[in-house]
Amino acid sequence: MEIERKFLLNTIPTDLYDYPCHTIEQGYLCTNPVVRIRKEDDTYYLTYKGKGKMAREEYNLPLTAESYAHLREKIDGRLITKVRYLVPIHDDFTAEVDVFSSPQPGLHLAEVEFTSIEAANAFVPPEWFGEDVTEDGRYHNSFMSGLK
């Protein structure tokens, strides 16, 4: 089960680029259900996501580079590329700050994952977070790829 909230940013931390990061590209094979392929640095996945916005089933299966390349040619919509920075925040949480290259260059989103729905609902975001867009489907990567 994936439980996460998603936020726009009021400000970008001045030291953002000092944090550990991953280079990500991903594409969608379908959106109902969501089936995604992802390359994260040199690791490859096929992901299934169930319905929902804040909480939903998620399963990641490993892929080889060859399998990923084969499936990449079959994606619908645009390939998403971004860098994900891992920024520690209060209460032992980590903000995964995505800086998009495509399809929306310059978009910055922060995601925070939780172990329970109660923890997600109780979370008080830091001041540099902006609007909570968890329930806004326009900020789902599958929508940004042009598939919804």
C-alpha cells in the first residue's frame, strides 16, 4: 500500500541540490489500471498502481535494461523525466522533491510517504511547502504524460 501526500512548493530550498538525488524517466502503458515503467538511475521497474489518490495499492517488479527499453517503445503519451531530491524534514519524514524536465519543465512537486492514513492526515507540512495537491489529478504523473 502506498500512502502519500503531494504538494506544490512555496519556495525551493536554497540547498536543494546538495541533497541525494535520483534521475528518473518513466512512461505509462495504461492508466486504468495504472501500469508504469520507470528507470531510476540504473534500476528498472514495472509498477502497478490501484485506484485512489492518497492511498492505493502499489506493486513494483524489477525489469532488466533490455525489458525496459522494449517496453519504453510501447508507452502511450509523453515520457516523463525528472530529478528526485531526498530532503529530510521534521518528524523523521523525507520530502521527495521532483524537479521535472518534461513534460512540464521547471515544475517542482514534493511528495511525502506515510505508514498509515492517520499519519498522513496528521502531517503538518513545513512552511516551504505550498498547496496540497494530493487530490488534484492534474498533478499525477499519468495525467502529465497526456493519458488522462
